[in-house]
Amino acid sequence: MLILPCCYLFAESYNDPLIVTPVLQSYPQEDFIFIYENQGDKYIPFYPFAAVVGFSVTKNDGVRIEGFAGEQRNNFFIDFQHKKAFFGGREIPFSPNDIVRIEDQISFKTGFLEDLFNIKTDLDEMALLLNINADYKLPKTVKEEALRKRANTSLYQGNKDYWSDYEFDERSWALPVVDLSVTAGLFAADDTDTKYSQNYGLNIAALTAGLDSNLYLFGDSHSDFETKARFTTGRVFLRDEYKFPNLTVFEAGDITGTGSSFFESNTSGRGVTLSSFKNYVISADKTITITGILQDGWDVELHLNSQLLGFRQPSIGGRYVFDNVPVSYGLNVFKLVFYGPFGEIRTEERRYYSGTSPVAKGEVGYILNAYQPQRYLIEVNEPYVSKSDIPVVDFIGFYGLSEHLTLMGGFTNSQDALDNLKERRFAMAGAQLLFSGASLQYNLSQDLQSGEIGHRAEVQGNIYIGDIFSRYEYYGDIQSPISFVGNKYLKELFETRLSGIITPLDNTPYFINFTHTLDHQNYSEDALNIRLSRQLFRYYNLSLENFWQSASYNKNTATNDVSLLAQANFGPFGIYTGAFYRTYPSTFLSELNAMVDYRWDRRTYLALQYRRGQRYYEKMNMYDVFFLTGSRMFPFGGISVALSTSSYNNLTASLTYNISFGPKADSGIFTDTKSKLSEYGSVFVRVQEEDGTPLENVIVSVSGAEKGFQTDKKGEAVITYIPPYEKVVLDLDLSEVEDPSLSLLESNYKYILRPGTVRNIMLPMARKGTVEGKLIHNLADQFLSGYEIKIYNEAGAEASFTFTDLFGFFVLDNLPFGNYSLTIAKEGREVTRVEDIKLDTFSIYLEPHINAPEQPYINLPDTIVAQAQEGFSEPLARKLDAIQFNSRDMEYQFNSCELTEKQKNIIREKCAALKDFPYTKIIVTGNTDNIGSYGVNKSISLRRANAAAKILIEEGLNPDTIEIMGVAYDNPVTGNLTREGRAMNRRTDILIL
């Protein structure tokens, strides 16, 4: 039933939904639901939510929803006309923003759901879980407890494996994936000789002994192509049975990005990392470095909670690096938007927690980094190797004393920041207290060699105007690597950050950061950064930022700069601009960037960029640079060309070739020309019939990855760039498959992928069809709703059941091909049977019509038409008959919900006569043919009914008398085997009672 359009808001701009697993009063559910977000408000589709918690919806007549909820089956109903809801004797008013329609689903704001049903929802975006709790036992909870009691199993104790519904790749060994990149370039200038350069990189990744292993070989012409190597192995452990001793992250070899701690700054080297946490930020300054592989020709920009933080960074040495990115209290959702050389646009999310307690009561957690900085497992041909063998051992342990109090302690063995041949040792003890949406932390530190003491205090939390983070560090004479900034040790540091949303300014996100430092010579430096960043639409961003800084040792060094970044996409075109302007002590344009790109058929990319800047901030020393890049994807690999020239008569040119290889299920090899297969998970899908015949044009999509990949003639599709160790739902769309009888055995498939691996997935299809029919009665005006139709397979087992509609039609779908028998019953009594039904095509229509028995064998219900006309005289009844709509006037084009102007005028003419019958009941029913899934057709039918009902209401008819239904393809007027038949079934019926 579709709610009338005057009763709720239509959703227009919502972020892509989160796919989350519900945890119902500590019981994880097998189903998943979607959560949508708009300007900080979260919405949950009501019907999937009701199914998850066990609520029963008994009525939805277009004006209100009724049902039962709770252990005592408390009645609830939601009155859309008066904007009131009732549950358990309580009245809850609501606003239009509390109930919206998103993708044709009635969706409730989480706060309204909580108020109405006395429940509490807690969204864990890191683990993609929705915890649902209540003071009473929810219906599904009662069922879960009964099942567990029956099975003599203990209740869930709080350490349930939330990943168990997802299929892991538990192979010990797997064939490798290979990434190859080769670049040749030249540099020419008026005052120098032309210089040539070449480099290569080869990544080999594979599963070895159950671990994710990666070998990177690289070299260049400057070192006579001598090969250097980096090797890393490790794994993320997500299932509880693999996490002894509470181990989540393991990495060994040439590790990178170990993260800053209380003493040690971020670095890399050969060693090992062990951690109980996945993406938990413990650094003293609550900043992180976001880095990863980035091929030549790719750009990437960084967003945090809809704020544009980093703008179009190109590949530098094969990686992107966003340094010192601040994080706020709680969950921080970073979005990386990648722009590929062949027209690709893809997104990737990174989630980090900060400030919240890392361990629960009685639990132990730890982070251990042990490595030798700037040393490598293989140091052959390495020109830059540290001479120090002093290891860095950085350990922090946590213990949950209570749910609100966490104790911590740590030890660090490090190299001196000025002389890496000297060894330094430090110790730390502290505690973190959680209270009212905030955390307070104190740490006492000591230099174990000098005995000097340091102090640290921080507070993080949510306040009325946003998220705040403040810290004060007193280093004193403790000279740890983390206190070494620039070329000197700091004595003390104070920093405060505030971020949030300015509601009066159209919910624009803001960020403010102030930092004060004091060194041992009592020189201070201050910096203030203010940013407003607005995402107007998806891929349309605007960011305005102001930078001010000053130093006490030179009063003339105070400066202020303003930057403006803007981005917009128009179909295949993209426009990007960035301007940096010095406003104090003098005024001038310090840098200007402008870029236009064109992405053509996902295989070709062209970009033109202009940059105007200055050297060493000298106002008159300006330079101009022009860039032209182009790329093309070929079957044998991808080729990228880059040219640049400047006002200093410099010319730079480069040519890059890249290709990746991955194994297929049949021991074959597939190639990919736009990916780093070694860093991400990949899926190789083969869709085939039960006899092995491949299926073409099946659309394969993966949550969080590129969408819309179609299987080829071999029934195969490859999807790459899937984040590893994240929940992935594989979805298949069969709407483009010519044979509509083919159907998946399951609607979706859930996996956890590993980096540098290809998951080979075989998807056999079954042929299924639909049995349709219609009951008739010798009394032509009899309505035949409510007959129970059951169908049985050859083994005598019930295969499906349904009920006839108002006109006696019924549809039994999703039936495997075979022989069946059918029974028809009314009020529990079998009235007739049909034998020898052979289903060997997508849809069969039982001919002739099945005769319903005459009275008094069974009491057929009085007709609704007779009830409606009881109070009318015969002339008025004839007048009503004359107003009835002809369904042939209300037919639609395929996949369309739009009424023609002629159809709108027909409805308007009928409305003029209907105004004489203000209490007449009108039933508006949208219908479809049977092409596509039932869910899609249900949505289309609702939209068709809604389009017609909207005209009725606009013409002044009472909305309370209009009932709106969408029945998909459950109500055909004829068979769907021909094009003409399907066209007749794509219609809206408007019945006047």
C-alpha cells in the first residue's frame, strides 16, 4: 500500500546507504538492512525493520499503518493525515521530516522509531552493525530465546562473532596476482642538456601459508636498473576463534605506517606489528596518515564527513599520502574519491575511532610495533640505508577496569631524534574516563635515562556546537621523537580543534584548529586554521580555508593565506579549480590551479591543467605551467601520456604502460589495465545454467565498489578495487537476461575478501517459472477474493501458496520447472483441485478459467459492488457505471511511470463527475508486466498508482476515500507471453465502488 503523497516527504538527496547487520537485544540477525543519511539524520526503511524485530503490520490503507509490537502484542498505528502515532496507550506526534520515502520505501527517522516503540538504536559504522535494544523483549528476541533454550545452548554473552554470516577466504595458498608498470620520460630545458629517465615496478601478491604476502620489485635508470625489493606479510583476524591472544592485526617484513604513539613518531622499517585493534587512533596528537597505492595517471581527493580535506592529489612515487589528518571524537568516516586515467571514478571509505574506550570491562588490548627504521629485509642495491641497528620497540597496553574507565601503560625503546646511533627509553602510565559523550585522559611520562617527568592531558567529546579535541603536552626536558618538531625539541604544546555543522548556513560543515608551541629557548609559534567545506551534490564540492600563523622570535613572520577549492562534474566533463591568496602582510595570488578533464567511454581519458605559482613566496617571481595528459585502455594494457611545459621553457614528457594479471577458476588468466590488484580484493564471477551453459548480460555489482558490470559471452565478469577485510555483498541483476525463467538460487552473496587475491565465484542458475490463473463464477458480478491457492510438486510437498485477489486472479511464482498439482480452498475447506500442471516455461496461464463452486456448497462473500451501491437509486447506479475507467486508457510504456497528457485529461474529466459522490470509495491499483524482479515491479506499480492518485487529489477528491495499491504483476488481465499481452498488463486500474 502506498501512502498518499500529501502525508510524507519524498526523499531527494541521500547518501549511498550503509548495509548493516542488525543485532537485536544482543542476538545478531541473518538479514541485513539499509540505513540512509541526509544532513546528519539517519533513516531506516520501516517494513524491513519491522520484519527484523518481529513487528506485525496488519493494515496500511493509505491513511494509516496499523500493527502489533512487543511481547504483550501492544497495538500501534501511525496516522499520516493527523501526523500522530500511538503505541501502548502513548501518543507521539511527528513532523514531515520523521517519515520520508526513499527509493519507494517508507522510511522512519531513527529518533522517531526510538520514541514510538520505546527502543534504543546504536549504529556501529566501523563494524557495520545496528544494535537494537528495549526495556521489553522484542518479538524476535522471544523467538530467539525459545530456539536457544530448545537447543540447550547458552545465551549470547556479548562476544558474538558478527562476521559469521560472511564467507571468509580461508585458503592457505593461492596463485598470485601481478601488477606491472613501466615508465619512460624526458626533461628538457634551455640551460641544461636533455635528460632521460626510465623506471619500473612489479608487485606480486599471493596467499602464502594463510597470510597476505606482497613482494614489490622496483628500479630506475638512475641506479642502472638495479632491482630493489620490499616484502610484507600479515593478516587481519576478524573471527573470534582466530583472535588468541586477542590479536586482530598482524604485519611483518618491511612494514609502513605503523602510526605515531605517545613517544614515537610515524616511521617505517623492517619489523613486526601486533595489535588488538582495527583502525583505532592512539596517537598523541590524534592525527593519522592516510596513504595507499596510487598508479600514475590516477588522482585522489579526501573527504571527512562530507568535508573536502585534500584536493586532487596525483601519484607521487606510486603512492598517495595525506599527512597529519586530524580525527574527531568517536567515529570518523573518511572518503577517498579516486579519478582514474581511463575515466573511472570510484570511492573508498576508511573508518577510524578516537576517544572512545578501546576495550570493554575486563578486557585487555595492546599495540606493539618493533622495527628498525630505514632498514629493509633485502638491502641489496639500497643506496640509502640507516647505519643504526638500534630497534624501536613501542608498546601500549590497555585494561578495561569498568565500562567507563580504562587503564593504560607503555614502554618505548627508540633512537634519538638528532643522533640515531643513540638509544632512548621512555615509560608511560595513564587512564581514560568516559562520561556523557566525552572522554578525559591523563598520561604521566618519564625519560627512563634522565628521570625527567612529563605530563599530558586531553579531552574529546561532543558539545552543543560540534566535536571538540583539546590537549596540553608538557614535555619539559623529555626529548622523545614525538616532541621533535622541525629542527628542535618542544617544551610544551597546546592544541584545540572544533568541528561540526553550521545549521543556519544550510548545514555547512566547519573546522577550526588552533595550535601553540613553546621550545626550550622560550620561542613560541601559533597557528589558526578555519575551514568551511560544502558538498553541494555528489562530486560537487566547495571548500574555503583560512591559514594564519605567527612566531615570537620574528615579529615580521606573521602571515595569513586564504584558499578556495571547487570541483564539479557535468556528465563526462570535470572542472577543478584551486586558488591560494596571501592576504597579510602583503597581498598577492600565490598559486592558481585549474583543470578540465573528459572521461570518454570508461576507456579513454583526457585532461588539461594550468598552474600559476611563485617560487619561494616572492611576489614577482611567478611561473606558469601547462599540463596535458591522455590515457587509453587497450586489451594488451593501459597506456598513459603526460606532457608539461612552463614559462621557464622547461619541457617534461612521460609514457607509462601498466597491466595486471589475475588467476581465473579454470587455471586461466585475466588481465586488467586500470587496477592495483595487489592492494585490493577482486572477484571473478562466472554465471551459468545448471548444465554449464554460460549466461551473458547478468549485471554484477559489489557494495562499496564499481557497479554495473555485465557478464560477457562466457558468462564472466571481473570486479576489482574491493576493499579487503570489509563486509561485501555481491548482488546480481537479471533484468537484461533474455530468458526470464532463469533465477538465482539466492538473492545475494556475502563475503570477506583478502588483499592481493581473486575470489572465484561460480553461480549456477535454476530455471523457474510462474503459474497464473483466474477463478470465475456463474454470477458475473461476484468478487472472488480470499480463496487460498496451494501448489504441490511431484513429491507431494507444498511448493507455494497465495490468495486470490478481488477479481479472482492469482499468481504463484519462483517455482522450479516440473510437474505440479493445485488445490483451491475457502475458509479452510478444499473446493476444487487441478491436476497435471506442467511448468516448462517462464509463465503459464491456466486455461480455461477455473470455475468456483456455486452456493450453497460454499458461501461466497457479498460483493463489494453490492455493498457500495446499496444506498443508491438505480439511475444513480447507472451514472456511476458511466464514470468507470477503461484500463486500456491507462497503459504505460515499458519501465515508465509517467502518464501522458491524454491520460491526465481522462482522469480530470472523470473527477468532475465524481465530485457528485463525495463518499464513493476509489481503488487505484498499479500493475506491471512480469519482466524483471518482483521487487522492482512492485516499486514501479506503486509509483504508477501514485501518479494517478496525485491527479485525483489535485482535482479536489477527498484523499480519505482513495485507496492506493501496487501489486506488481499479481493482477494480469491476460498472459505475459506476448509483447501485446505485456503491454495490456502495464496499466493502472481505477475502480469506483
